Amino acid sequence: MKFLFALLLIVLAFFACARLQKHDIEAGLISEMEKDCKKVEIKRDYDQGVYVITHTGRVSKDRCPVALVRGWKDGGIIEEKEVEICGCKDR
């Protein structure tokens, strides 16, 4: 019983770390785009795949530019998410 509990705990820890790392990738891409709002596309290659953030040309209801974060691995899209780049709001 202790072995199963320990195994479950280890598996949950791996999932938590993977989710946290994915969040760090997204936050890093947003941060870089906020530094230079004129960049149209920023690519980063990570162990999980290639992540790209691009401007969509749209503005959110809070008047923040909207960008699209996409992740590819082995030629297929693994993640696609719209994010607001509010650091570019006043530029």
C-alpha cells in the first residue's frame, strides 16, 4: 500500500512540474513580446517542442493587444492559446 501511495505521489509530482514548466514557457514568451512590442513573431525551441507567439492584430476589451501562442511537436500542434499582451497597451 505504501508503495502504491509513493508511486502515485511521484506521478502527480511529474504532472505538476510539467504543467508549471509549460506556464513558464508561455510567461517567457509574453515577457519577451512586452519588451519589444514591435516584434511580430518570437520563436523558442524547448524540449517539449517549438513555441511561437505572434500578434493577431486584434485588441481585447481591456485595450490590450492579443497574441496567439502555438506549440508544435513532431510536426503537429500541441497547444494553441490566445493571450493578452498588456505591457504593450500604452505603447
